[in-house]
Amino acid sequence: MIAEGIEPVVPTEMYDNTFIRLQESIDKATKKHAVIAQNIANINNPNYEALEFDEALDKAVKRSNRKVVLEEEMAALSQNSIRHSAYIKLLASKINIIHTVITQGRK
């Protein structure tokens, strides 16, 4: 909490919903990765019921087709990894912009 009459060092306008959205996206990609990895790890288990990550529910749910297909799981893993990397790069870029603004203000 900031004392009355004292302005914050970094204006709150600098922080937009981008940080929140990127964090949520990174969290979902991480959860989805765990579900895919679990499917791959259990590919040889005949009693295993494959899962998929439901983004709307934000949790793993049982898939209607029970068979785990390695090629499908690897494709999903690859696509999810690309998304995760993109979110991380966007977040780093956003932080870099803020860092540049702050350090340029010191000169």
C-alpha cells in the first residue's frame, strides 16, 4: 500500500491486462503439457484412459476415444511447446520494454 500523497515509482497504467493474460496462458500451456506427458507415459498401459486438457474447464478430462496415439500426442506436445515458448517470449518482450523505459528515465 502506498502512503497518501506519494506517487508510485512505476505508474499502474504501465501494467495492462497483457501480464495477466500471458501468465494465464503460460499456466494453461504448462497444465496441458503435463496432461500430454501423462498420456505418453501411459501409452503401454492397456487400462489407461487417455486425457485431454479442457481449457474452458482448466483441467484434464477423459477423452472419448480411449486409445493413446503416440503421433497425435507428440504433435499436440510440439504445438503446445511452440505456444508456451511464444508466451514466454511475449512476456520477456513486455518486461524488456518496461525495463528500457525505466533505465532511459535515469539518463
